[in-house]
Amino acid sequence: MEHQELEILLNKYIAGELTPAERARLAELAGQPQQEAALEEFVRRVMTAETYAGPDEPHVKEAILAYLDKKMVVHAPTRRLSFLQYAAAAAVVLLLAGGAWLWRSTKPAAPAGLAGQPTHDVAPGHEGAVLTLADGKQIVLDSSRNGSLARQGKTSVTKLSAGELTYKAENTATAEVMYNTLTTPRGRRTSVLLSDGTRVWLNAASFIRFPTVFTGKNRTVEVSGEAYFEVAKDAAMPFIVKTAGSVSQRPLEIQVLGTSFNITAYGDENEMSTTLVEGSVKVISGSDASLIHPGEQLVAKDNGRLQLNPRVDVQKALAWKEGIFLFRGDELTAIMKQLSRWYDIEVHFDGTVNDHYTGRISRQVNISQVLKMLQAAGGVSFSVQNKEVSVLPKTI
């Protein structure tokens, strides 16, 4: 009976039709020893077919083989699985389970048994933020009670049980316009439902400044850091997002009617980006302006010039919102900057690491687990003292 269930779930996996519950069930079944033969048969029959496009980069192959050499036992006289079979099995064991996996591009993964493992730990970030009201009063949402928090003119401010902040305006035509600011320190993230029905998620080290009620010809908010928007449609009142800008960045303006998109605009980065999920947006940088469509990204360099990325990795751009770190050949400096914001740590490089890393790691694990995976991928080791992380290059 379970063999039949496994077959059904595997076919739904190939078709991309798995629900979250089915994904968890498939991971459970695939990990059972009695399912090994059925899984191998599926790999041989389906995933080695000419229509299956398995990964073929050398470093991917090396990483999968290294992982399976440690994690999967092939009993004699069973033939050693071909690479495509390894890739398929690894996909089931790792990706479907939502597990963590990582390798670096330059060299094969290091063998098990790490030297100099981190001896201290830092917990991951969590839901929380600081709300600054129009009169300057601040409310720390991490410790505030659920329910009504404040009243801003004719707009009520409420904290829901899930931690989300909501704004509900009454008699908007005569309401006084007041401005609030929602700030996520490092190690925090949050979401807010604005008075027009637009929902915004804020990543760590970010802020959004917005009116408690929208009046006039447009709906304008200001952001810094990283935010994901699901904009409520209102053709008569376009939604405008302005980035704060910085010493090295020219402010951007993003104009939309109703759409979903991600903005990355950290003041300590040399570029800003707008990634569109659905709808359409117009991005303005000084005298430069461009329209983008779903699956596209506009990047603004430090000189304000807009550069189109027509086939952006949307999954990677939105990984933070889904609770994971997702790296695709990323430099270690960029990875550590993400970790510093989420774990609220200070990072020091004691040398240069030129390798690029690819992998998926949950944002809900302690920093030690992330650093151990990076160490296992090779080329680097770490030392942790309190909330300071030292990065030390090494060779294997």
C-alpha cells in the first residue's frame, strides 16, 4: 500500500503538483529503508529518461556523490547508481524534505569531520519590529500584547496573534493624514497590512514609512532595506514606493497599480533591485525609467543606471520571505552579509575567500548549523565569540 502511495507522490513530484502536506509525506516515505527498492526503480524508470534534465555541472556532481557516499548505502550486488540517478535520489532526499544542502563551486565538498567547529552559538532572528507613531512614541512589537495598540486619527492600529500589524481607517475622505514608521532591527522581520489592503513583509534591518490613511491622487510609501509588496489594486490611486537612497545610491521610485514585487535597497549595498512576481511596475532612477514584467528584475547600480535582468531567479529573490537562505553561486561576502542581518552578528574576514557557494538552509536554525555547513563545503572555517564571527580561509 505504501509502495503505491510512494509511486503516486513521486509522479506528482515530477508534475510539480505536490501540496506541502504531500511533500512532507513523500520525504517521510523516501527515508524509509523498505522503500529503497521502489525509489531506485522510480529513479531508473523516470529520472534517467532522456526527457529528464538532471544537473551536469562538475561541482554539482561531486557534491551529490560526496553526500550520497556518506548518506546512502548501496548494497551488493546492486549496481552503483549513475550520476542522474544520484541527482534524482539527492533531490528526493534533500529538496523534498526541505532539508539543508550546500556546496561550493571551486572545489569538491570537504570530507566529514570538521576541525575548528564553532564553539558558541547564536539563535536565529524572529518576528518583531519597532513601530514609531506620528507623535514619536515607539512600541516594541516583540513584547507588546496582541489586540489594539493605538489610534492614529481615524485609523486603528492592531496587532494580530500571528504578529502582523494591521491598519483600519474610517471615513477616509475626512481623515487626517498621519505617518507611522515600522522598523525591523537586525534579527527581526515582520509584516503589515496597510489601510488600503496592501500587505508588506519587511526583512531584517529594514523600515517602511507610510500614511495611516491614503488620500489624494496616489498612495506613496518609503522603504529602506528589503520588502515584499502585495499591492491592493486601485486604478484611480496608483501605489508608489520610494527608496530612501544612501551615500552610494540614488533613490528609486517604483510605480504600480496592483502587483506583487520584491525590493532590495540596503544602504550598505552598491546596488538596489526590484524583482517582479506578477503585474507590472515602472522603476524610475533620476531621468532613467523602465517597465518590467513578471519574472524580470531591474538592478540600479551606484550610478543610478538601470540594468534589466530578464530571467531572474524569483525563488532566490523571495527566499527570505519563505524562511530560507537560498544561495546560487554566491560569494561568501554576500552570504555573510545576509547572515549578519538575520542573526545580528558582526562578521570579520581574516583573509580572502574567493569561492562561490550554492545551497539551501533554513533561517530557523542556529548560526552554528549554518557555519558548519559552510565549513563542510570547504574552503573556509569560522570562529565564534559571543556575537562576533571570524571568517578564516583554508585549503583542502
